Amino acid sequence: MLQLYFSPMACSLASRIALMEVGVDARYHQVHLTTKTVATDDGDFRGISSKGAVPVLVLENGERLTESAAVLQYIADLKPERGLAPAPGNADRYRLQEWLSFVGTEIHKAFLFPTFWYEDDGSLAKPRARIGQTLSVPAAHLADREFLVGSSFTVADAHLAWALMLLRPAGVDIAQWPSLKAYLQRMQARPAVREAIATEMALRKAVAA
């Protein structure tokens, strides 16, 4: 069975969504990112991944895969008939990689990561100034489209939906971009997305209690 190391509402949520969308069972291990420990036994998470970051997907042969773009692509390819990634040879497969990279670098690492992990000593001024321009890209793309790639839900949508959900607690109201607001509402209405969010929100509240 696959195993996913995750932290509630971190970027690993996209991997949980993908697993649920393709209908693949997995064993989930919660990680405390601040202490780099595994919740079940306080084990050293760096023993699982020296990067100390989620997601980590442990494959059935014991190999470990890290980085959201790679993990999401792997999950999508487990059941290609579900259509969570375009088939090899399809030009849209490269569009999928384009969006996975964009979300991971331009929204997650450039804005969400520093906003949630660093104190605002003035160093967040540039990321905050840029986020509007960054979000205008998917906003324009989604103005007349239901999904990021092709005509159906893909793992790129799982990744962007997660990022958009964290914008409000990071101080950005996506209502400024009606296409993004409508898109997020559509994504959150999907049963697998809704269930994944509910599961992780409950876990997050339990940690905070």
C-alpha cells in the first residue's frame, strides 16, 4: 500500500485529493513540520526525507518520492483512465507540468511559504507586491475555462485549489479575481476535494486544541 507523509492543510493536501480522486487507498502519516517529527511516534521525519518537507510518497517497493509536482504526476499515472493527467504524447501533458511548476514556484514558494514561515520584518514586502501580478495569470486563463488543463479535472487543479484556499489566511482576498473565486468554488464542490479538506481541517483543529 502507498504511504503519504503529510501535514494538515500543507501542500500535501493536493496529494491527498489526487489519491482520493483516482480511488487509490493509502496509509497516511501526519508530520509536525515545526519539530520535524512523525505524529504517531515522534519519530524523526528527516529519517524519512532529508528535505524535511511534505509530501513524501512511499511507493509499494519502498522507494520514496518527494516534491508535489512529481508526487502528483505519479498518482495521476497510477490510474490513467481517471484522466488526472493527459496521456504521454499529448501536448497537454506539458501544459500540466507548466501549471504544476507555476503553482509550486510562483504561488507556493514565492508567496505562501515565506508568508506562513517567516516573521514580517519587511522582507515580505516584495512577495506581497508581486502576488497580484502572479494571480492575474491563472485568473486570465480561467476566465473562460472550467479547468486548468483540457476539459476535465487534473492534478494541476488539485494543486492550484490548495494554494488558493491558503490565500485568505495569508492576507489575500481572491474575490479581487472573480474567475479564481468561481474556480475555487467549483473545485471545493467536488466530493473528493470536499472530503479531503474536511479530513485535514479536523486534524489541524485537533493539533491546535
